[in-house]
Amino acid sequence: MKKVWMAADCVVSPLGSTTLENYGNLRKDVSGIHLIDDRQLSPETFYGARMQDTIVDSSFTKFEYISALAIEKAIARMTIPLDRSLFILSTTKGNISFLEQGQPDHPRIHLHAAAAFLAQRFGFGKHLVISNACISGVLALIAGKRWIESGGYDHVVVVGADVLSRFVISGFQSLQALSSEPCRPFDAARKGINLGECAAAMVLTARPDVLGVKPSVSLIGGGLSNDANHISGPSRTGEELAFAIRQAMEEASLSAPEIDFISAHGTATLYNDEMEAKAFTLAALEHVPVNSMKGYFGHTLGAAGVLEVALSSQSLLHDELITSLGFKTPGVTQPINIIKAFESRPLEICLKTASGFGGCNAALILQKENTN
């Protein structure tokens, strides 16, 4: 089977406009979450991670602009053979801002049209949309991996992106899911999520030689499941996410002791964190170091999976465990190993998990390899 490499990536967020800028802020425990007072987004103040609205090209929406910026920087140092490449857009709401601006009939309000617009800008002939709630980013990477392994394409460019909007914020407010302070994943005092905006792009390839790169991190296992528990509430047992994790480990031919750390979904809601803790225990991973990046970026929806995989790969490359920001006191029933402070140690394998509305779950395994 073809090996699928992470050839390049770029994260554009409130913490930086490159992956390394963002990672540098994580190493210093710097968060992009702050109090937002904007009546166009919400009649009430709320905590979230918001980017500046500086758009150089007025023909773009903010969503399109940050997506294009992340793609442009990710592919800047390579020439991708377009006839053997696929473009995937991962998002939950895309250009929902057109609706709020009174343009419900704008053609690019449709996700497939937004994907076509971005694909055309960079010359990709084939494009695909993956919009499956909050697992969209991880699912897009699994799909890209499988397209390459099947021989359908040699290269896949994935961009995950979402921006803050009144539509999304009011939706989470109606569920009483937004925290009145910076979020605290897995902590006993957690009060819910913060929303954030971001675009993260990643180039996957089976032919790094063609792209002129020597990557060191590959995608070696993926798993998916659905618990069919509730439209917005996850499984109460964690069995279904554990099933996806075991799928990923089986595909990667790994056992639980070989996982060096877990990048959890970790939204800081009561039910998500509890479900993940149970899933890790069921998968015999309760002793493995775990972090959530939501305390730095908030929940970036369709971007979250790509963002967190890109930064987890930096953890592997630098042999560093990143603090799970906001965590102080265990707030789940299972004794999982939350990372409380930055730590240097040898790392090779990372497990990334994600869960979303409708009961969807995804797991992806990254491996650092010596390519010399």
C-alpha cells in the first residue's frame, strides 16, 4: 500500500499566519481567545478566537480569503501536477455570511460552489467538499489518504476553514453550549466551548520526490464510526469513538502502548469530554498523555481537524508535548492523563480524535519517521 506523507501545511489563525508561528505560541501557552463585543455577531458579549478582518482582495469573502491564503502558503515551494491532484474543502458553514448580508441567492453560498471557486483559483480540476459537522477536517484527511492509497490521485490538497458568524454563534447559544470564560477542556470547572475562526491547509502525497520535498510525518491509520445517539449529544458510553480508534490502530498495526500522545477533540462541554475520556479508557489509552488545543483556538469547526493535525505533527517533529490549556482539576470520571505542562520527550506516534453533531466520530494516526 502507498505511504501517504504530509508534504506541507499552513495554519492561518489569530495566533499566526504560518504553522510555525502558531506552534511557537502554543509552546508559550498563548491563547487567541478573548472577549468579543460585536453586535453584528451577537447581542451579548462572548469569548472566542477571532481574526482581523483585513482582506486585500474585496472579491473574496473572509472565509475565502483566509482559505486561499492558507493554500497559497502551503503550496508556495512546490509545483503540484494538477492532473494527479485532488482539492478537498472541509467546512461546516462556508460562506454563510452571504445569508446574513441579505444575499441568500449568492451562488457561492453553496459549499460546492465555494470549493469550485477556490479550486479554480489554484488550477485544480477536481474538487470535493467534506462537510460532516466537527469531524470534517479529520474526515477530509482520511478521505485524502484513502484516495491516494487507492491510486486515484498522487496528491491531495485539503483546506479546512470556518469563520465566526451570527448564524453559528446563535446556534450554540441556543444550546447553552458557549462558555462565559475561556474554555477549559476536561476540567471540573468547564462551562462549555468557545468558537474560533481559522483556515488550515495541508498537502498529502504519495510522491514527495515529485514535489521536491522530504517530509517526515505520514498518515498511517484512520477510523470512522457513528453512535446515532442524538442530533447534538454524543454517546454516553464512548464505545463508538473507541471503535473508530481501534480501527485506526488496526490499520496502522499498532497497539495501545505504542501511542505517544493523543490530540483530543476536547471541546470543554460536559458530554464530549466525558465521552472521550471513556473512549480512551475503553481503547486502553488511559495512561497516554492527552491534550486539547481548543483552549488556544476555540472550536474552529471545519478547520479544527486540519489545524490540530498540523500542530500535532509539529509536536512530533520537535519531540514536545503541548499543554492542554485551561486544565487544572480533573472533571471526567475516567482517570486520563491530561498534559498539564509543556514537556520535552521522544515522540513518534500521535492519535488525533474528533467527534461531532449527529454522532460522528473519527480517529487518525500520525507517525514521525526518519527519512534519511
